[in-house]
Amino acid sequence: MTAITQNKTREKAHAPSHTREEDFDILGRAVREAGALASSYFKASPKAFKKADGSQVSEADLAVDAALKLDLTTRRKEYGWLSEESPDDRSRLKYSRVWMVDPIDGTGAFLREIPEWTVSAALVEDGVPAIGVVFNPETDELFHAIRGGGAFLNGEPIHTTDRSSLDGAKMIASGGLFRKKIWEDPWPNVKAEWVNSVAYRLALVAAGRGDATISLTPKAEWDLAAAAVIVEEAGGVITDHRGMPHTYNCDNPKFPSLVASGRALHPALIERTRRVDL
């Protein structure tokens, strides 16, 4: 059975009656409430732990995850669930619609009391992000998009930049990335600015506050799902470093890399990144 046939089977078996607008109303409220909960731990010395993979998690991450899971799965029992802080038993694979959540994206910044963390949540339909909400409670910035309806920051429309040249481009990424020996040709003069949360980096690109973001380290579906639809609805493109689109709700919810920008700049980025062996 092909992936397309599997998706159609899931859709037929679990065809939801809710509209995207109804789902966005639920998701938007849940994310705002989750942001308030996370903020109650911010700068309050929350307990932190190391996960098996060496990354950090705090009691705030776990509390926000539990709150979002209870809210969203109670309201939509026919939807699947995937979150960074919940065990993935793969039961989501049988659903056509899946909530994808990173309760606190940018835990390192959160624990260092830097306001560069977000609550990131999406609804994925048949492998494609359909609704995305990225909320930075400390700056009161709520980015959202419903596929086909445009992208917004605090209710105002946003759009990626129309830059087509790399020279002088503002990259929301690590400056050291562009000086590594992995590149066949030196990069032109780009301006790099680091932001801890990958969802926030993508949202800033969607809002035109940066021209592009690149990451050549693996990303998870919950890292990108919410911001992906925001970038695309803002007129941008998001792929891996070889220009291949990301497909969601896969058995292994991991991607090799990330390249996102306005549509005019993306080919120039891929021309460089596709030659890198990861």
C-alpha cells in the first residue's frame, strides 16, 4: 500500500467533521493558556533534568505538555497526539489529524531566563501542517496561520521578505555555521543572528524580520509543524537542505535539516546547502 493510499484510508476511517476555524479556536486558546502557565515558571528557578539524549527538560515543559494534552485530546478525541515531552506509542499513525506540540521550544533559553522561547502547537492533516500557532508569552507575540488563509502576528498579516540575493541577507542562524569548512564556496557577506527557539526563528522569517534560517542538525516534527504552515502562508518556502519538503506524521518523526526563507531566496540557499553531506 502506498503512502498516499494509507493517508486516504486514514482519512476515510477517521474523517473529522470539525472545520479548521473551529480547531484553530481551540488551539489558539489552549496555547495562550499554556503560555501563561509557562510564564508562571519563567525566572522562578524551575527544576530541570537531563533527558536520555542529553537535552534539557524542566518541570515547566512537563506541566505545559500535560495541560495541552489534556485540553486538546479531551476536546478532540478523534485526533492523534505527538509531543516532545510525551511518549510516542505510534497510535497517532492511524489518525488523519494529529496535534503536534512542543510545550516549550527553547528550553535552554527558558532556563537561562532569556525571552526567546515559545509554545509551539500545530494540527497536521494527512501529513501536512494545516494550523499553526507559535506564541512567545514574554514578548506577547502570537504568530498563527490556517492553511489557505494567510499568516498573522497578533492579528496583523505578515509576509516573508522578497530578497533574492544572499549578499547582505539577514540569517536567523548561528554565525559559526557560515564559517565552517563544510562549504564548497565561501558565503557572501550575510548577517547572522542567533535565536534559541527554532519555531521562533521560523516565525520571525515569516514576519520578514529575517530573510532566512538554516539548520543542518536534525529536527523533529514537533519542532517545525506549527511554524512551517506560518512560513508557507506568509509566502515562504521550508524544506530540508536538499530542497525536499518535510512530510509529517511519519513512523520516524525526524528530519535531517531545515532551510526556510522567502520564495525568491530559497533557490540560492539550496544551491549551497544541497552540496553538504550530513
